Amino acid sequence: MSVSGEQLPSEIETIAVLGAGTMGHGIAQVAAMAGYGVVLYDTSREALEHGVERIERNLHRAIQLGKFTDDERDAALQRIRGTLRLERTLQADLFIEAAPEKLELKQELLRQIEQSATRPFIFATNTSSLSISEIASAAQIPARVVGMHFFNPVHIMKLVEIVVGKQTAPAVVEMVQRVGRRMKKEPITVRDVPGFASSRLGVALGLEAMRMLEEGVASARDIDMAMELGYNHPMGPLRLSDLIGLDVRLAIAEYLHRKLGSETFRPPEILRRLVAEGKLGKKTGEGFYRWDVEER
Ligand code: NAD
């Protein structure tokens, strides 16, 4: 799908991040560190203030670790402006939406921006599971809608998945790839399919590890070690499932099973049972492992 030149920004200078929660504050931070002007928007004053505090804390830690200087921190913080009013974001060249995972909410934000924007822009969504094409169906110009899927914690994780919707323009993909690189991330480019690349592959591995545990192939620790020591994964699939939360893993598995129709994603009994028992992993103190209070 092509878009005319005047519908796209010639360069990305200002980024508006919509939502200052777990992901939004991190995206705002890496954008400011990359030298972009940043407008951080949230509908909740508390969430906005908390988001800015978390950025300040992260930068403080980076200074303690010798990765950042006081001057760099001050410059990064000066580039971020927080707001509770959507109209204050409208000078942005790129919107990165990190609001809750609800299709209608994301579509409504997109519609509002499209109606009020006075200059060309790109709209990127950080959705982890919704279809980019479906979000874009609310837009008058779906060619400028794309996925930019960051990972938690954003200031540490190197990956950004660029998700190309059915109608996303190639020029838009190139622009957000460049933005990702400037944020010191490694962009991978993925077609808009359920689970994109990262969740589909990660969940498949996690579910197979659960089936192996169910069948008594080896203990949770030994299955994880097979991947950690044999394949150089920083963390085995069962420990990682505990960290992500078994309820979250089950919901994604059910979604992928439904959407892709593959037995690979049928949730194993052991996962259903643990979730039913309230053993959701690290956050509740037990999943495939027991977690000490200090670890939580
Ligand atoms: P979160 O709940 O921590 O943050 C969402 C923020 O959006 C909140 O601060 C909330 O006040 C704000 N908000 C609510 N309505 C809004 C609106 N209309 N406009 C602007 N802001 C609004 O959620 P999160 O974990 O940061 O997830 C945000 C998005 O990122 C979701 O689409 C999620 O699927 C995706 N994602 C999450 C993770 C993760 O590990 N948490 C990883 C990758 C992608």
C-alpha cells in the first residue's frame, strides 16, 4: 500500500508515547535517551507521575552503573514532557501507543489522533497480541499504522519486533526500523500473524517443556538446564513461564491455539491445573518452582 509523501513525516523528531505504564514509561525513556523529543501521555495522573518517577529511577541506576552521566540524564529528562491532554501530543511525528490491550481503546486513540492531527504522522502500536491490520481498520489511512513491539523491561531488552499490517506502507516500516535502531534496539520485521515471531516461538517452546514435565521426561530444573547449558538460553522455558505468569501463558496459549488451529498451542493439563490452583509462578510464590519472598 502506498501513501503520498505529504501523509508521512519527512523525519521523526518528536515521539508521543500514549500510556505511561509498564511499557510506556520505558519506551519514553529509550526515546529520550536516543535524542528524540518525547511527549508522554496518560489518562491517569497517578500513572503519569509514577511513569516519570520510574524513568528517573532507571536513569539514576544507569548513572550508578557508570553507563550514563549526570549531564546525559538531565538532557534526557528535559526532552520528556508529561501530559494528561491528548491535544498536547499532536505535534508528534510518531505516536507509539502503549495503552491497555483492548482493541476498541487502541482504535479510538487512532481515530482521535487522525481527526485532530494537523501534520503528517506514523502510528505504531506496542500491542503484544492484537492484529495490526484490525487496529488499522479504524484509520482513514491504514498505510501509516504499524506494530512496534517492545519487550519488558524496555530499557534493557534489545529486541523490537516491527509488525507489518496488510496495508502498512514499506516507507513506514523503514522509518520505524530506523527509529528502533536509534533507540539501540535490534529490529526484526514480522508479518501480522497471531503471536508475531517472538510469542509464537517462545510459547511453543514453553508448552513443549510443560508436556515433557507432564510425561516425566525430566525434572523442571533439568529441562531448563537443557536449554540453558545446551543451547545458551539465558533462562530455561519453565523458569521463564514462572516469571511471565502462568495465567498470562495460558491466555496466550489459548489464543494461539484458537487462531492458528495448531495442536502445538493446545494448553497442557499441567498448565491448566496450576492456574486453577492459583499457582501462577513468581508472583504468587509457586509455579513450576517455589519462589522465596525476596525473589518476588
Ligand atoms: P499498563 O497497564 O502497565 O499501562 C497502560 C497505561 O495506559 C496505564 O498507565 C493506563 O493509565 C494508561 N491508559 C489507559 N487508558 C488510556 C488511554 N485511553 N490513553 C492513554 N493511556 C491510557 O500496561 P502495559 O503492560 O504497559 O501494556 C501496554 C501495552 O503494551 C499493551 O498493549 C500490552 O499488550 C503491550 N505489551 C506489554 C508487555 C508487558 O510485558 N507488560 C510487553 C509487550 C507489549
